Amino acid sequence: MNQEINRIYWKCRRGMREIDLLLREFAQETLPLLDKKDIEIFDSILDYDDQKLFDFIFKNESLENAEHESFINNNLKKFTKQGNF
């Protein structure tokens, strides 16, 4: 599992600064606390391109995947409210 988490940490590194900061902060603080299913969901969310994630997180444009949207709303968006993005 540790190898999987390390792979996901690297996958969080992005080209868009806002998304890079958000994903890496979330991964550092929360990833080790997630259960296997949530880790799999987060890993699949990382397959979206930066612009698609930015548009959902900051503009509320649908990802057309309710499970991913729910995960982001319940987990990632709280990091945007901390004022770093």
C-alpha cells in the first residue's frame, strides 16, 4: 500500500499551479487516512486533466461522474476554503 500511496503522490504533481497545490496538500494531509475505496476514487480523479478539475472545483462545471463529484465536494473543496487557492 505504501508504494501505491507514493505513486499517487507523484500523480498529484500538476502543471496548473492551483490544482497542483490543492492536490498535493490534500494528499499530504488526507491520503494516508483514506480507506482503500477512497484511495481508488482519488486515483481515478487524478486521471482528469487540470482544466477539467479546475472547472469543476472552481466553476462547478460537471465532471459527469457523480461519485467523483461527491468525493471532490466532500474532501477536496474544503482545502479551497482555507484561502490558499
